[in-house]
Amino acid sequence: FVYNKQKDRVLRGPGYASPVKFWVPVKGSIGIHDASWRKEFGGDIYQTAGSHGCINTPKDKMEELYDMVQIGTPVVMQYSLRRYCRKQPMKCWIIEEPACP
């Protein structure tokens, strides 16, 4: 669920500091935000230019979402068992699908 909303934030992690206009965290340090450094979104770009775990969104769409969403709004994320690699620098990680009851 959405547990906070912030504007004009710098997202930081090992080796990066990314300024964003709109930040909507949904689970720990994972959230939805604009990504001004991206020229395209969706499709197969995750295979070579993925994120650090967040959902990168075009700024105009993120502004709409930010104005629409409220704290407490449920968010459903779909994961599947696949291996994703980033080309620069080459980092690989595995995202696992949660076990079904």
C-alpha cells in the first residue's frame, strides 16, 4: 500500500543518487517515481536497463498518479521467477514469485 507521498526527493542507494519530482513509496525503499533519465518506458528495456527495484514512470503520468493516489491506497505488484541483468555495470539478481498457499 502507499504509505507516504513526497515531492522533490533524492533517492539514494549504493553508487547512485537520483533526483525525482514525485515519490510514492509502497514497500520499504521500493516505490513509484518519475525517471527523467529515461527516454523510453515499458517493453523489453528491463532486460538491459532495469531499475534498482522501483517502478520508473514518465513524469507526466507520475504527476497524474501522485495527485490521484492517497496514503493507504493498495498496490499490487506481480513478480515472476526470472533472472534480470543490467549491462552497465553488470549486476544480476533473481526476483522470485511468492509461494502460493
